[in-house]
Amino acid sequence: MVEWTDAERSAIIGLWGKLNPDESGPQALARCLIVYPWTQRYFSTFGNLSSPAAIMGNSKVAAHGRTVMGGLERAIKNMDNIKATYAPLSVISLVLQLLADCITVCAAMKFGPSGFTADVQEAWQKFLAVVVSALCRQYH
């Protein structure tokens, strides 16, 4: 079980409260598919992923990005038991880690250095690492 300090918990919940999942999710997944094009093979049912513009305009990418953020919201609501929250799920670990990195980049771009301080980033990345570990536990 992960121990969260009050400062970490506050930073994570505070950042989450400022994110718009309908914007951040699609943006992060699209970024992942563009920056790491080999990940597209895991999304072959999504249709046209042939260019950055096609990916950014793909409704299935956007919908799945929102789904991912819904999964993160479950973790936010269950921070003291993230592993059990994701027990029935498992995903490809490397792709999830890359997506978590893209979510972090999107948050940093949105809030800039004054809103996404080093302390906030530290707590946020710790949270995402716990989520990735919980989702990928079958691959460890």
C-alpha cells in the first residue's frame, strides 16, 4: 500500500480538480499515438491513424482518451486502495507508462510552471506510477 502525505494528496486532488478530462484525455492519447507511432498497433480498430491530423480528429481516439481519464478518476476516488480498484483490469505496461507520461506533459502544458510546480509534478508522477503498477500487475 502506498502512503500519501497530506501535501501529495492535496497536490494530486488539486491538479485533478483543474483538469478537464474531456480535453486532457483525448489530447494525451493523441499525443501518445503521434509521439510513439508504434503504439498505434494496439489501436488498430480505431480507424484512420495515418497522420497527426487524422489522429487528432479521430472520434475513437477522443472517446478512449475520455475513458482513460474516467479510469484515473476512479483511482483519485480510491487513492488508499488503487491496486484493488484496478484488480479486474490489466493492460500493456509500456503503452500505459507512455500514456501516463503524455498525461503529465499535457497537464504541465496546461498549467505552466506556476501551476505545475516541481512538488505538484512529484506527487502527480508518484500517483500515476501507482496507477500504472496496479494496472500492469499481471506483467510483473
